[in-house]
Amino acid sequence: MTTTPDFLVIAIDGGAASGKSTTARKLAEELDLMHVDTGSYYRSLTAAILEKGINPDDSRLESFLDSASLSTRIGNRSGTLLLEGVSFPQEVLRSEKVNANVSSFAALPMVRKKLFDYQRNQVLVAQENGFSGLVMEGRDIGSVIFPDARVRVFLHADPAVRSSRRAAQGENDAIEARDKTDSTRATAPLTCPDGATSIDTGSSTVEEVVELISQLVQSRQTP
């Protein structure tokens, strides 16, 4: 999908607990843009797959993905993925079971293929709901989903810092193990895209990161 010059796409990538969601939500609020958390998309699919008792090597996975109906609900300027018209609550999406399995499912080409067009179509969803742009966060947004985004940012921080963030949120998340799985998968690996702005969130406050990205947006406004 090719976006119009006046439609703003901000792509924010980074590993687990790098600050993507907090930054993206605050940035979307300040700029009045639609927020898209693609990590929650993969978590939703993972939760649904696990609910069916399907593992990554299960022959039933392909047929499940082929038949799964995806749609979007907008609330508080964020797009929520609906599977068969239903969304999973946060306590399920952030559960230890989903944390432990989401990277394995996200590494599968058929899972990524299922979500590719859906993610790109969020531009149409944003436009239909009156937004002038969107902030999309994930692991392959600036490299695969929107490589031509006007602003592409890669957030990173020391694994110890990110693990402490998860602990403060009451979650148990194997940060380094997920980093390895995400960055070494064959399809759309986690990486800082060429030309993207790399930001260390371990040495900056959320406000500082949001301000830096806002400045990038201002410097790249179309005439």
C-alpha cells in the first residue's frame, strides 16, 4: 500500500520492554494520530492458537490461520485486533503462557503472512476514522511493513533494564531469549532498519524520547 504524501506514518521498532508501547501511545496522543500495537496482534493470534491446543508444529495451524477472520475496533485512538469479532483481555495477552510462546509463533512465515496485509490496511482504517496518520509499533514495521514510513525509529535498552521494567509491571518475560528468537528468525527478523533513528531508552525518559521523535516528525514535514 502506498500512502499519500500528507498521511503520516511513524514506525517504531524495538525488542521486548524497549519502551515501544509507552512511547507510541504518548506520541499518538500528542500528535492526535491513530496508535497501532502490532505486538498485541501477535499476542492475540498466539492466545487464540493456544486456546485451540495448537503448537507451532501442528498441521492444524495453517487451516486455523486460513479461516481466522480479522477486523479492527477503534477505542481511545488505538486499533484493537478482533478475531471473529472478539478481542482478548490484557490479562490474557500479557500472561506468562503467551509471553513464553509469542516469539515462537511470530517466527513462523505463515503467521507473519496472515498479519502482513492486515497491518498495512490499518492506514485505511485510520483514514476512515478521520486520522491524519498513525504510529505503528512492532519489530519489523520500519524494515518490512512500512519501509517507506516518513519517520522510522528503533528503540533499544540494556536487557537488564528491560527485565526490570517487566518485573515492575508484574510480568515474567525472558527478555534475552525473546531477543534471540526475534532477531535470528528467517522471516522479518528484529533489526534496526537502514536509515532509522536509533534511540537508547535506558538513558532517556519517555518524555525525552517522545520529544526527540516529535522533532524528527517536524523536520520531515512535507512542504
